[in-house]
Amino acid sequence: MASEASKQVHRITMFKIPDPSNIQPILDKYSTMAQDAKKDGKPYILRCVAGPAVNDARSQGYTLAAQTTFSSLDDMKYYDNECEAHAALKAVAKGKVEPPPLMVCFDNAVGTSS
């Protein structure tokens, strides 16, 4: 039987932002996302970290990465479709990210969630 921790959903999002001056405003939104994002009046994001990508050939042109952890797939769907804080982040990023961000989600098949 899967443990409760294995039900968490981790989301990695990578952005290509051609103008370096556009990275900081997006980071500013991510810096308060875990507190600003509310569901039923309470914060629901377990963890949110973001930062500029290390300038390395392996980055393949991606300039910003974010990792967000949710308690469930339903919480991640809420984030995508209903969360006002995420809508505000998307508004700041609009027109600054080319092409659309690359996103991958996974649950805890191995490892810990700390």
C-alpha cells in the first residue's frame, strides 16, 4: 500500500526567458507563492522554490526553474485552473517566456518529501 507521502505531487517547471531583466519579476511572484496561494482560505502549496538556471550547456537554453510540491493531484489541478496567485504569476510571465514552459509532474516513487 502506498504511503501518504507517495501521494504528493512534485511539479518541475522550466522557462526560457530571452530577456534576463524579465527573470526577477517572475522570481518575485514565486518568492511568495506558497503564502499567497490559497485554497478554501488556507495556503495549500507544501513547498515552492525557484531560481535562475545555472549557465551551463545542460540547461539547453532554460533560464529559470521552479519546483512546487502539492499534497495531491487535485491541489495541482486547482493551482492550474483556479488559483488567483498562480493567475497573477502567469500574468507577470505573459509575453516574456518563449516557448511555453516545459513542465513535468511526478509522485514520490523513491526518496523522501522533506
